[in-house]
Amino acid sequence: MNGIIIQYQYSGDEATWEKATGDFVAALEADSELDGGFMYMVTKARESDTRTHIGRWRDDDTLKLMQSRDYFKTFAGILKEMAGDTLKPEGMSVTTMTAQ
């Protein structure tokens, strides 16, 4: 299974950040064509402005489908705006994990 880790710094308005990330996750969950093939988690460090997003997907077709969606394009733009030059995406391969 392939995935991505995205890290960045954000010290702006929390309500704006929570709405953007919440709307994206809700859109993923509502997209019946993804059929559970795309997992996304958003985290916030407790003692710094570091934010981390972790995504993983079933296969390349699932990724392409998600990337074709308007909600993805909107969120990608918002994320770039919020993170500025601190945005650091990095591809990953999942080697082992728990069921949940």
C-alpha cells in the first residue's frame, strides 16, 4: 500500500484550519466511488505549530480518482496557502500496520 506524509507549520486561525481539514475528510468519506480505498488522517502537534497529514490508498486507480475530484483540488490549494513554504510532502510505502 502506498501513501503520503505531509508536514507543515501553521499558526493561523484554528477554526479556518479545522474547517478546511474537516471538509476534506468529510468529502473523502462521502465519496462512494472511493469505497473505503482511501484513508486520510490529520494530526496537530500538542506543543508546536506542526501539522501532519497521512494518506494511504488501495491502488493507483484510487489515487487518480481522488485527485480528479474538485474537493481535492480545492483542498490542495487551501493547504498550500495555509502552509506556505513550510509544506513538505513525502511519498511513503506502508510496510506493516495494525488493523485500526
